[in-house]
Amino acid sequence: MRESKSNEELWNDIKKDPWFIEKIENPDEDMCIYCVENAWNTLKLIKEPSNNILKAALKAKGWAIQFIKNPSEELQLLAVETNWDSIQYIKNPFESVKIKAIKINWKAINYIDNTTIDMEIAAVKQSAEAIMYISNITEEKKRLFIKENVNSIKYLNLEDTDIIKEALKEKVSDANIDKQYIFDFLKLKSLNINKTKLVYKFGSKKAKMYFVDFKLSV
């Protein structure tokens, strides 16, 4: 539009207002990139944007994915890397994208249908609260969640304490158990078992060392 305007004048216009891109016929790629970088949702005004323009928009705001038809796996990943909650604007996201979003922020699980056990474990590992957004929790899942995050016990309806004990026995025997798990385990007030006995009977060398560290710190 406005054939009389020079390229320099058009640049001055979009620098004043990126939304002016709508009035420019066949804007060049650099102009489009400038606009989406400064106002990400101007992407919806750009006809047939190049991959470079799409990437620039997604780097500015992951939510720009809503203006991209059939986005590739690469673009979907870029969107959630920029803003994890952009997963809500992706129809039928790739499995890798779902997992990526959850690993960045467990709350992404709230936007995902048909979660896999790997996705659920990734969410629970970050926060046991994620259990509140998971359906069809089987006995096996309960055991896995406890092993991944001991605070899961607070969110699970566990009438059978044997599940808790078996999961904890397996976990504390792990030679590579992390310190935070032991500390969380010992601080968990809702867990009414003999923690000292469990660690010293079934615990690995590291588990026992971390147990001592905790006792010395309180």
C-alpha cells in the first residue's frame, strides 16, 4: 500500500507502530521480523510468513503459536521453550513437546489430554501437587510417584500402607538416592512409620549418610 512511500518511510512507520505492517503490501522479511519481535501478535497480519519470521515471533512470545497453521515439531518446541503455557494453544502437540512443557513447568500437565506415565512422573518429580491433575491413578502409579517424590504421600489416598513401605524400601536402597529425597522423607509429618528403622535396615550407604546429615542439621 502507499506506493509513493519509500522503504525508509515504511521503516519509520513500523518503528512507530509495528501494527502498521497491515497496511504494507508485500513487506520484506526484515520488516516482518522487526514487527513480530516488537509486537508478537502482529504475526496474524502477515501473509505466508517465512520460517524465520515464525521463529522470531515464537522467540518473542510462545503464544504466537496460535497463529501458525500446522506448526512443525521444531516450532512447537520453540513455543514451549519460550513460554511453557503456550502448550494450551497447540492442537495435537507432539509427545516431545508435551514432555518439554511439563519438564519446564509441571503445571503444563493441566493442558494436556491423554498423558503418559513418563509425563506424569516428570510432573510429580517437580511437585507432588501435580497428582491432583492426574486421573486413573493405579496402585503401580502410586508406588512410582512415591519413589519419585516422597511428598506424593500427602496427595494420594493410601489406605494400604504396605504400598508406602514397599516404595520407600526400594527408594532408600538406591545407591544413587539424592539428598533432598531423604530430607523430604524425614520432614514428612504425615508419614507415621519408624523412619530411622527403615533407613538403617534398608538404606544404601548414601541414604544413611544423608540421614545422619539431616539429624545433625536439626
